[in-house]
Amino acid sequence: MELVTARLRIDALRLDDAAALFACRADPAVARYQGWRPANVAAAREFIAAQPPEPVHGWFQRAIRLREDGRLVGDLGVNLPEDAEASVEFGISIAPAGQGRGYAGEAVRAVFDQVFGPLGRHRVHASVDPRNLACMALLRGLGMRQEAHHRESLWLYGEWVDDVIFALLAREWQATERHRG
């Protein structure tokens, strides 16, 4: 999955992204809300090397880069089930230096356009820690609705955390996009 937006390019992670990926994912403000944080640059490099070059199904991670200079500003994970009727899951991380600039919304909109357009999927969903207020606002701003709030359902980094599920249907996305017009 390679996508281009007005300011971003979403493409395969490269081995030379390892230091930037580690810096983002190891930052305490980002890592607190992620299920995976690399122990060091070598672990980030191993993660990148394990990514499928041309993903078709299953979980895969993509780089979010600035179009102007190719600098990594975040990453986006997508779980594209083999069963075309199953819900597509996604998650996103933006490095602290890139937060507050609209990159996450721009990247996720591009993914939704792909998932609901050419891929013809019916539903997407995301799981978020409700303490991550910026992500909660992002998902609501994209038209996603909160479907569940599981209290203390995940043991993560030495504490029980809540898990909130957001979802969006293809017809809802299409109506939202027509409205934006």
C-alpha cells in the first residue's frame, strides 16, 4: 500500500528509518499508548526487516513521510483480513515533533479512501487508550463512532488500561466525504 496526499507519502518502512522509528516509538509520550515499543534501534531494524514488501493480508506497518523531503514523521499499521467481509483495523503513531499539524488525519483519510474505495471493504475499526485525548479527537473528527469502552481490559507496561473501540462503515465514510465536498 503506497499512498500520496498533499503533504505526505505513505509507503514501506526502510531499514534507514530504524533510528527515526525507534525515536518516535520509544518516546514516553508515544510509547505509553502503543502495544509495541522497540528496545533499541536494532529492534526497530528487525521489525522493519520483518515487514512484507507488498502486503496483501494481515498486519503490516507503513511509514508516514513528508513528501517534501521524505522525513519519517510517523507510522501506520493496518490489519487487512483475508476475509473481505471482516473489519479492517488500523493504528497510527505520529512523532511528537509532527503532532498537531494534521498529519494523522491526512494519513488516515488516505487509508480510508483506499480501504473503502479500491479495496471495497465494509468497515474499519481502531482501538485506543481513552487517555490519548488527541487520538480520541482524531477518530471522532474522521466521523468514527465509539462502539465500546472496555474497562481495565489490557495489561500494558505494568498497569491495567481501558480500551475504547471506534468504528466506521463505508457508507458513513462516503456520506462524510460527500458532505465535505
